[in-house]
Amino acid sequence: MDSRQPASGRNVRLMIGVLALASLSAAQGKPAKQTFAGTITDSMCARADHSQMQMGPTDADCVTACIAAHGATYVLFDGTNVYDLSDQQTPEKFAAKKVRVVGTLDAKTKTIKVESITATK
């Protein structure tokens, strides 16, 4: 009596193992949703210091002017790090304001894939 499994049985087990490993790897590779707190500013005044540019009487005016006139992009400054934002429309109404951004971070590019932005006090 031969105790070896038929080749098709081994192949099925191998395929199941490979698929299980691939599923586990994919789940671990997906970035987790996070909440970030900071100030919406622009990439030219990324550290929210608008004293050098002075593109308007307020910080919000400077942010808006840098976006419109100089091709800057909206970013989030958390006091230490500057994060690019995937959404460049929603931040407009939060220029120079403290906010919470919910999204996933691409650590390589320091870009937050924005799900939502809400004002904080």
C-alpha cells in the first residue's frame, strides 16, 4: 500500500497555503486609518510661519494667496511634521485653522490620503 498522496492533493494544499499567506500579507500591508491633528497651511509656509511671505493681513489670507499665486499645495503641520494632503479642495475652508484629519498615511511620501477634515478648538 502506497501512503503518498496523489499529486493533485498536494497541489491543492499548496495552493491553499499560498493563498492564505498572500491574504495575510495583504491585510498587514494595508495602512491603518489614523487621526492627525495640526494646522492647515501651505507648502511654501509649511511650518505655519507666514511672517516671511506676508501674502495678506492674516495667516489664512497668506495660505490662500500662496496656493493661488505661487502654486503651493495645502499641507498639515502637526508642530513637528509636515504632511501633504491628497485632497486639495476641502482644506481651503480650513486655511490656517487647527484641524483633525482622518486618513491613511503613506509613510514614504508623507502624504495623508484624506477621508475627512474637521475644525478643532
